[in-house]
Amino acid sequence: MTNSIINKENINESNFINGRKGQFRAIVKVQAGFFTVVDDLGIQSNWPSGARWKRGIDAFRSFKKGALQTIEFQAEGTNSWLTVFARKGNKIILMDTQLFEDMTVGDINQDWSNTNLYSQTNYRLCNAKTWADKAFVNNVIAGVDFSNELELLENL
């Protein structure tokens, strides 16, 4: 994607996914208070549809508020797991470029509003107006003015 990341909160950015296919796994804090690793292969590996987590954002959206701690990625053909999302308390300390590009305002406002992902300044810089808008990339198409179209819709 050619959009540049707007990251006013200075969250460390990695680019490990870089458009590659692979597997994701998550480290989550369970209700009993300990941490466990959750991968997307379990029972579903035998299903014809394969893994559900095709992108990092799919893993990000899969857990209850406060459970997700880390997302790791293993590219096809490699044996190494690389951290693409990391949290320490209420502070996100690392996020991959793909997550920055895919994350919407709704993803953050739903379960992450008590972290540094939630930033009205960042939303404003990205021209985000709704929960469906991207939270870290510009939501205005360069060189396109939609004001006439909006005016026409309002007059209907």
C-alpha cells in the first residue's frame, strides 16, 4: 500500500509482514490471570477453509478487551516467529505496518480506548470521521473533491 502511516503517538513500527503470507499466533492473558499462546491452526487446520487469520488485523479483532498481549507472525518457508504487535500494560510498544494500514477507528474505540492507540489528534490528522475510517492512514483520496457529491446527496 502506498499510504504513509500517520503515527502521532510514536508507536514503534516494524515491517516484518511486508505483504508475505504466513501464520499468526497470539499471546493472550486468560481470565485466570496467566498467559497462553493461541494459534489459528488447532481444530481448524483440518477444515477445508484453512486458517481464519489471513492478516494480522484478523488476529487483533479475535479477542476480548484486555486479553491480547502480543501477535507473532511466521512467514511461509521460515521457522522464526517475529513479533508484529506488542503491548505492555496500557501502552502499545510495537505494531507492524500492515496493522497500521488495516486498523480502523472502530477497532480501537471498541476495545482499545484506554491505550495509546486511541488518539483524537491522530484521528484528526487522518481525516477520520466514522468508526469505519482508517485510524493511521489518510482517509482522503488525494486530488479528489467530494464536496459536490455530498451536497447532491444532502439535497435528495
